[in-house]
Amino acid sequence: MTKYILRHCDRDAAFFVMDEDGDLYSLEIASSEYMPILGNGQKNLAEWIQNRAIPEERPDLSKILCETGCKTALEYLLQNLALSPSDSYWICPENLKGITWEEISLYQHPDGARIPLCASHGPTYRTIRNDSALTGSLEKYNVYRQGSWHLVKSGAPGIAFGLQNINEAFASMIHEKLGFAEYTKYTLHFDGRGACQSCGSRYFTDENHELISAYYVTGGICGQAKTPQEAYQEYVGTCIANGLDRYYVFHFMDHMILTDFLITNTDRHWENFGILRDSDTLRFLALAPIFDSGTSMLYDDPFAKTRRHLMSINVHGICHSQAENLRLVHDKKAVDVSRLPDEQETAEFYVARGVPAERAEQIARCFELKKDMLLEFQSVDTD
């Protein structure tokens, strides 16, 4: 077992002892204000650490572990101090407690800070890597250019035509057409044969702005809500209580839920949205720009053709179904359907990016069906 310090910049948030399997055997909260979660229990912190590591299902994990000599994703995370471009948290082994944030920050050391190691023949150094806290199931990597961190991610193996990447670009286009500015813009990368290989985006975080996911805003595993609907109300209430404008919060969330319905986004789980806060004062600044919309537009279902089929698609979202998500909306008309691309424009968007015409037309027909369904939803008076 090893002693660690959880730090936020140079502030000690917690002291804990953890074994190689990620089990915590002691926890002392040094500053509850700077903990990354509202629920400060031992079980909650253990979950936060595990969730920060690369998930086991990532296609490139075995290659990373082989290259670095690590046995597990957790070991790789801790070896690299659990640093991420998304926030200012890091995990410091007690024997390195003299190291400062300035010495290891990914923003101050984009090529990787060098930290000392004790060896029998004298001090040696290891260069910190920037990808140990890259979560999510898709293969991805970070790159630093023009003063900012950028994320590049591939589509899932077995998903034809790079559809998940192309869907990110389609979602970006949707937000732009609707005049909604707070979204993450994705750029597509193609191989020599014209196939979409990956997509890239600039991080919306920096040294002064950090992301806290909705899951941890509401307390993570120790949250008090008993249903997704209660958790959603708690999340919205927490954002407003921390200074975000009430109308802004509801309009943003309505837009996100309605556009996710339109594109049949099946993966708007609680770590795929959140808030931006000031890394120094911890003040809530805004809701995080909409990101990760690629698991959508029937990316893995070339057979969907009917309304019944579309509405039966399971979602890993705020709630357990699309219908339940729609019931969270306050302003049904937060999205103007008339500003969205028509069926031909949608099909042409996908064909132009390497998707065969037949598949592109199926995607476009289903998008038209979702537009019709949203119009019907908007026309029903629920007052």
C-alpha cells in the first residue's frame, strides 16, 4: 500500500492510503472545499480515482501498458500523477510531496515535466505523460499546439465509415445553424483513401478554467437523489445556487436535451456534460460547451426506418429513455426546427464525407422523422 496526497493545484485536498487494486484503507479530508466531488466519502473518492483511469475496454490500453511497463490502467494513472488537461487535480505520492503544481502542470510543461525517482545508483528522472487520465472507450490522444491542448479520437472498431467522427461534425453544424454558440467544434481527419479516420477538438479548459462533470456536481456515488429526474433537478439547482443564471441554465439544458433527441444521441451520460469553474476561486463560470455527440445518428443501426424503431432505441443518458429525457424540458421550443437541414442536405453532408449514398439516405430519412416527432412534441400543450 502507498500513501498519496490528492491535490488541487498546490492545495492539499485529501490524504489517503491505497493498494494497487485501487482500494482505499484510510482517508483524511484536508479541505472539503477543494475535493473534486460533493460526496466526500471513502467509497466516492475511490470511484473518482478509478473513473479517472483509462477504461479497460479501450482498444489502445494494452499497447500503452506494454510501452510503459505498467500492469494496469490505475498504475499508469498514478505513475503520471493523474494529470489531465481538463482540470487542476493531481495525485502526489507522499515521497514526492515537495513537488509543486508549477513543476508538473501540463499547461506549463506541455512536453512533459520530469520528476525525480530514487534509485540505488543515484537520482533518475521520469517524464510525465499527458494521456493517463483520458477517459472514454474510444482510442484517443492529446496533442499540444498553438498554445492549447487538443483531443484527437478515433471511432469505435467495427463502426463503418468513421460515422462517430462524422456525427461529431454534424452535431457541430446543427448547433451552428440553431445559433447556439456553446458547443465543441470538431474537425475531421481523413486518410489517403478519403475515409474518415478521426476527429479533433480544442479543449475548452485551460489553466484557469476546469471541467467538473455533472456526476460529481451532484455528489457522485454518494449523491442524495433516488431517481434520474431528482438528480437532474439537483444538478440544475446546484448550478443556479452557485451563481449561474436560471434562464441560462434551463435554456442550455433544454437545447442539449432537444438536440440530443434529434440526433438520437445514446450516450449523454452524467460525465458527458458538466460545468466550467474558475480553477483558483472555484466559482461556477458557465455550463461546459456541449461535447461528445458522436454516438448518435444511428451510427451502429443501418436498419432503423420507423418512428417506433427510433423511439425504442435505448439511451445511456440523463434518464433511461428518450421519452423520459423529453419530460425534463421546460421550453419545448428552445430549438427552432425550421433552421435545421432538410433531408437532402443531411444526406449530402454524409456523402461528402465518405458515407455511401444508401446509408447516408437512411440516416437522413431518420433525421427527418426525428424532426417531425419533435414538431409534434412542441405542438402539444402540457400546461
